[in-house]
Amino acid sequence: MKKFLILIFCLFTLNVFALEKKTTFNKELFSKAQSEGKVVVVSSWIKYCTSCASQMKVLDKAKNEFDNIEFFAFEVTNKEISSFLNVQYQTTLLIFKDNEEVYRSIGETSRDAIFKAIKSSI
């Protein structure tokens, strides 16, 4: 029974990390999206972070539901981007509108809370 539970735990953990995490943020695209008047959503992640994977799954769904919004992600260990956005922790979610930060959260993974924040920024 113990081996079975360990196997189930390992399969669940691997499934959480199966979501591809990659840095899509760069300053040029960020500035372009803002100059076009788009709402910009930026999330930070780090390898082996389960809350990051949960947040990314919610944001992937949001990409399909919201128009005229640009979504970016970056690994929080990237000091240049982290410094530029003043982000110190993984699972930090930022929303920008009209060239200003209008929302910031750390560790938010709830679909309802994230969608509410995005909707309030539109």
C-alpha cells in the first residue's frame, strides 16, 4: 500500500510540473503592448513550484477568454526582469493598464480571483 501511495504522489507531482514553463517576457514586447493600449498580464515562476504551475493553468485558460490582453511570463531568477518589474517572489501576478501597474498579488492561484482581477482591469 505504501508503494502505491508513493507512486500516486509521484504521478500527481509530475503532472503538475508537466506544464511548460518558459520566459515569454521581453521589454520590447511589453512596451509595444502597452503603447497599443492593451492590458498586460505578467506572471513569475520558478522551476518545481506547484503554485506557479497552478497559476499558469489559470492564465492559460484566461488567454482563451479575454481579448486584447497580452500575457507574459518569466522565471523569477532572471534578475534583469525581476528588477525591472520589482518582483522578488515566484507566483507574483502583475496587471498593467494605461502604462501603470493596477494589480499585484503573490501566490494567487484561484481562478475566480485571477479572472476578477483581469476583468476589473479591462
